[in-house]
Amino acid sequence: MFERVTVLAGGVGAARFLEGLTQVVPPESITVIGNTGDDVELHGLTICPDLDTVTYMLAGLADQERGWGLANETFHALESLKRFTNETWFQLGDRDLATHIFRGSLLRGGFPLSEVTARIVRSLGVRSTILPMSDNPVRTWLETDAGQLDFQTYFVKHRAEPVVRSVDFVGAAQAAPAPGVLEAIAQADAVILAPSNPVISIGPILAVPGIREALHETSARVLAISPIIGGKAIKGPAAAMLNSLGYGASASAVANLYRDFADVFILDETDRDLRPAVEELGMRTVVCPTIMKGLPEKIALAQAVLEAASS
Amino acid sequence: MFERVTVLAGGVGAARFLEGLTQVVPPESITVIGNTGDDVELHGLTICPDLDTVTYMLAGLADQERGWGLANETFHALESLKRFTNETWFQLGDRDLATHIFRGSLLRGGFPLSEVTARIVRSLGVRSTILPMSDNPVRTWLETDAGQLDFQTYFVKHRAEPVVRSVDFVGAAQAAPAPGVLEAIAQADAVILAPSNPVISIGPILAVPGIREALHETSARVLAISPIIGGKAIKGPAAAMLNSLGYGASASAVANLYRDFADVFILDETDRDLRPAVEELGMRTVVCPTIMKGLPEKIALAQAVLEAASS
């Protein structure tokens, strides 16, 4: 059995996978390393969408249908905020605001993000460990045909419609992995890359100096789940982005981005034909259903990944 | 008629008086100088209860029954905040939070409180001018039998129950009147002290260097409405506080606190007998109903005060 499983995670896709994983291994054995490149400062609040999506899901508080935010949410504060400012395109629920207010208060008080995240995670009853990739701010900026945009402006305000020409993780080169991140990779029994956007969800994590090296050096098996199925993403702009950046929108293109450190690549059944192409990159492949419609599919995927990790 | 009426204001009592006043003179002709000694930093937000109470009332958004906050308010963010911290004794509504978030964001961006207040006031459609007494932080601290307490801790957390031994307006000596405050007093046709707690609502305003002198020097008539009726306050700890501080809980004791600058003192009918005592202080007295049950009483009081200002 696995006593220490470490998962590199973006937002919704990762949260869904983690929901299944917590049914297969004890939640306490899981360490999540979360993307903070999508973080955004709005109205003086620091919002960490990916960390929160994972946290809310593991706390059993996520809105499953909408895919982000909390269940039973209201938006009264946001409605009132519209009286004061036009910059209200980012959806902030009333209950969600409590997280951002608490986090902002502690961050301004000098607490590092990793410690603030730990307090939020504990307060919400999550038993897994959730680490930001770094305590230093890293922000994803995109060069697009609509100009240079920070991630949330691109993703929410422009609905991920602009064509992305290049991606920059501002601050990454000067960032250090948050306390526990390198250890979680080095000491894990298995390291899993969740089915998240390889460019803007996993990419920022890999851009923090030391993390990619740790993945290369760890004695744990490193397994990556393709977020691209039949050339398309389940959700979000991954496929379009892989295309416009010249990587190509295929599972094997994703595998190629991970070739220097991944041992196993998990392909959806749809992409069975890509096995040879991925194996040529030096990885073992596993083919299984990867579309997580409901909890049974999430659990089955987690089981398949762990099986590949141990066999 | 009065083209420029300036009102020194605390919270609820002042807001009620101002609601009547805006029915008697054009709202545009009113300048409110608001107490900021009650302001409090909570969860990284700067909350200005007195400024907001007046603003919400003049915007027609106040919860009239509760006496504070916004009508149709929900408290979902506060409920969620309770998961993170025990310091949630201060009631923060979801709609109200928008004000504090917006204000905090601008204050941290370097905007002075007077400018932030003006933006909030305009955004909510208030046509009167609302000025904080100062852009510099002034905080009311109370020496009580329960120890030294900041105002909101005393007032909300301890329900104004501790006996107040002394009052200190921290920062007042170093504070400057906000832009427009001294001018609003000097150039007014009438200056009115709302029926607010003379110690902790009007007191902090008078403690800002220059304001008391401006009241003394203005050519406008200065009129004060007693917040004490028959030895009691309509609401809040004014009477108990006047007693424990040694002033005595009577309208004439309030008049005595204003004797160096007030020209007219408005007594409730109940306190008709106090006329000689107040007039001995060198003020003219007006006796009229001062309890503001509904809008008609608010309007009648405003009319009586303005009549006294012109006669």
C-alpha cells in the first residue's frame, strides 16, 4: 500500500481526481502540490482559485455542478460591490469571500501562503496536506491576440477565447518551492500529475526551480494522467492552447512535455493508438477510462493509477 | 433659507436626525462631519461604523429596525468566517462587506479616507457631503472595570456593559481635520451637533486639533441637540458613561460639555426644567419633542432646529 502519495494539481480536473483518490488511500497519506500561477489580487484580496478548488472539494464543500466555488453559494457582496466598481467580472461568492478575507488578513500579517493554506485546510476539516507550489508570488501571464493578459483576465474576463501565443510565469525564476514541496516529491511512494492543463496548471509548478529536478530524482514512480482525450480537453482551454503554442493537441504531446521525469503515462481508452508514440518517449503507458463522470469513475481511475504505480 | 448646513455626527441618532433634515433642506446643502474614533480593523478590513450608518441611512439603504447595517442583509460570509477564526463578534453582513472590501482596497492603495468616503457616498447615490473628521487614524480607547478596551470591543463584544472610567482618543493630538472639515464649519449657515453620545461620538471629533476652535470662531450659529432625555439615552451607553465619568447623566451636563462654542441647546420637553441651568452656561435654549419615532418626528425636529438657527 501507499503511505505517501503526492499529487501535482491544477483546479477542477485535479480536484475530481483527488476526490476519487481519497476513497482509495487514506486522505492523510495524500500531499497536494497546488498551482498558484492563477492566483489573483482583486479588491485587495488574494484569491487562490486552484488551491481553493482542491480544498473545497476535499472538504466536501465544492459546488460539483458549477465546478468552482462552494455549494449553496450566494453573491450578495459581489452584487453590492458592483455599485462601487466595474471590476467585478470575477465571481466571488459570499461564503467564498470568507476564505479570501481570512487569507488576505494573514498574508498581510506576514504569514507565508503555505501556513495560511494549512490553516484554511485544517479549518475546513480536510485531512490531506495541501501545499502551494511556492510561498513566493508566481503569476501566469499570457501573450495573446488580445494583448498581454494575466491568467484570470484571460480565463474569466475573456472566457479563454483569445489565442495564446506564449506563456510566462512571472516570478517563477526567483521563487523557491514552499516548505515541504521537495520533501513531498522525494519521500513519496508515488507522485501523480493530475489531469490538469500541462501548460498553465502543471507548467507553473514545474517552473519553480528545483521541482522539475526533484521529479527527475525521486525514487518514487512518477505517473501523469493525460488531460487530453481524443485531442480535446474535458474542460478548459488546454487543447486550443497546446495547439496555438505549437505542441499539438494530443495526449502524446502532453507526454512529451513530461518526458524528462515521468515514468508512466495514463492514456484514455480513446487514445489507445498513441501508446507507441508515448512509449517511444521512454515511458510506460497505461490505458484505462479517464473520464470522471461520477464518483465510481473517479475511484476507478485512482485505482488504475495506483495499480500502475505499484506494478 | 440655509444653503450650507453642517452636522457633527455619530451613528444611529445622527443618522435619524439627518434623515429628517434631508426632508427640510436640500440634501446637497448638508455636510456631515463624521466620527471615526469607532473605526476598527477586523480581518484586514477597515470598518467605519459611524460613517457607514450615516451613509446607508442617507442612501435609503439602512436597516431601520436594527439600527445598523443594510436592509435585507445576509450573513453568509460571516458564518463561513467562523470556521477560520473566533474573532467574529462584530456583525458583518454580506452586502456591508462590499463597502469594507472596497474601502480597504483603496486605503491600502494610498487613497485618504476622505476620498474613499466620497467615492462610497457618491456610488450609493447620496447627495449630501460626508466627511470623516480626519484622514489620520484616531481610535477611541476606554479604561473600564473590564480593562482597557477599544471602542468596538467595549461596545459590541462586551455590549457596553463595563463601567467606563476614562476615555482616550488615541492619535487625535497628531490628527488633522480632513480636507473640507474646517471650511464646512467656518462657511456654514448653521452648525448642528446631532443627538449623539457627547463623549464617544462627538468627543473624538472635538478632539481633532482645530475643530473645537473652528466651532468657537465660526460666524454660523452652533446648535446642539441633547442626546439625553430625562436623564436617559434613547439608545446606547451615553447616560451610564456620563455618570461614571463624573459629568452626570443630564441634558445640562451635555450642554456643559459644549459651553465654549454652542449658541443654542435643544432640550426635550421632558427636560423643560433644565432651561435655567443650561441658560446659565450662556446658551439660548429651545424646548421641543426630540424623540424621533418616525419620519414626521424627525422632520419636526429638523424644522425646530433650523428655526432656532435662523431666529
